[in-house]
Amino acid sequence: HFWLLLGIYLAALLGNGLISTAVACDHRLHTPMYFFLLNLALLDLGCISTTLPKAMANALWHTRHISYAGCAAQVFLFVFFLSAECCILTIMSYDRYVAICKPLHYGTLLGSRACATMAAAAWGTGLLNAVLQTANTFSLPLCQGNAVDQFFCEIPQILKLSCSKSYLRDVGFLLFSICLAFGCFVFIVVSYVQIFRAVLRMPSEQRRHKAFSTCLPHLAVLCLFLSTGFFVYMKPPSLSSPFLDLTVALLYSVVPPTLNPIIYSLRNQDIKHALNQLLQYAQFQLP
């Protein structure tokens, strides 16, 4: 398992690191779409770095140990990055909606100040949710032992170890996260309904193809990310099994950060051009 996890982690680091570097260094990519893509890449780096390094260490040393403080830090950081990523993905759908449905108002609605405010709101929402979830989860007394049946400290697995009365209280706070994710989901669906309606009315087939090629990868990531996340936090206990829990956890915590760089850069000529220029610059600087 160690080598598999190491390969996935290095792929995610390389992909998200290249996107972050390209957007930061190429002034032509200093636009709202790439600004939010930079935020997504940074959140993906944080999200996968919260879970996989400890899982790799445990796999290498054949142990499943994690300290109480380490588990609390992992829950806080994971919820923080995951919540902020959900908000950033929602903002990215709004960015696509304005670009396609209201192109004449794009510069007004998505100016530099508006973009910075939306990004700060996304990170702030993630921070607030992380504080609430971590404080309430770790205020619970654990009555069912201390073995978390997952490769990282996941809130639903910790709740299985808690007492019944306190469990009900924490489920109420968990609903806050679910409502946040559901609100993002509804906003995204409404945005994409409007986008696809506008795209289908375009007279040019080339413009329709370009719009679909831009939006469909985004939609694919959203479906994988939100559907698996909803399943983890809303599935009944009767559906729980070690293999299913592990598979779904990998699908929403590891796969999106690894695939996002591929999906967003594979067919993006601007990103490819910026990376080629960076590579040429690096080769020129070598003695």
C-alpha cells in the first residue's frame, strides 16, 4: 500500500504544484478563472497532504497509531480544506455562468476585488465549519474504544465510538456541513442549467464545443466530489462495511485532488503554454 499511496501523493503534488506555479508566474493567467483554479490547486494540496503522509507512514511501519492531538488536527485541517474546496467549486461554476451567460458584465461582476472577496469568503467558511466540527466532535466522550476504522481520522468513524446522547448532539452540527454542501450543490445545478441552455442557443458549433469542453470537466469533478461526500456523511449504518467505507473515502478525499490537475490542464492550451514557457525558462537557467 505504501508505494501506491506514494505514487498517488507525488502525482497530486506535481500536478497541483505545476498549476499553482503556472498561474502565479504567467501574467496572462491572472484572470478570475485561473485565480479560482489557483485556489482550488492550493486546497487540493492541503487536503491530500492532510491524509496521505500519515497513511503512508502507517503503511510503511505497519501500524495504525495516531495521537489524540494528531487526530484532532487531521479532522480540523481536512474539514477546513474540504469545506473551502466545496465553496471554491461553487464560485467556479458562477464564474463559468457569468462568462457564458453574461459575457458583457464579466469584468464588472468578477473584478479583482470581487474575486478576492469571494475567495476569502470560501476560505473563511471552511475555517468556521472546521472549528465547529472539530470542537464538537472532540468534546464527545468515547465509549466504544479508540480504534478508528479508516486510513485517516474521519468524523463519521469517530462518531461510531461516541456515546448515544452526545452522538445526537454532534449529528446536529454535522447537518450544518451537509446543508452547506447541499446549498453549494443546488447553486451549481442552477448555474449549469442556465449555462447549458445558453450554450445550446449558440449559433456557432465551435463556440458550443469550446463551452462544453470547459464546463463538462468541471461538472465531472463536482459530481464525483459531492456525490461521494454526501454518501459518506448520510449513508445509514446498515450500509457500512470496511471495504465500502475505504473505497468511498478514497473517492472523495484522494481521487479529486489527484484528477483535478489532469482534468483542468489536459485540454487547456493556456496552462500548457505557460508550463512550456516555464520549462524553457528553467532549461535556459541551467548551467
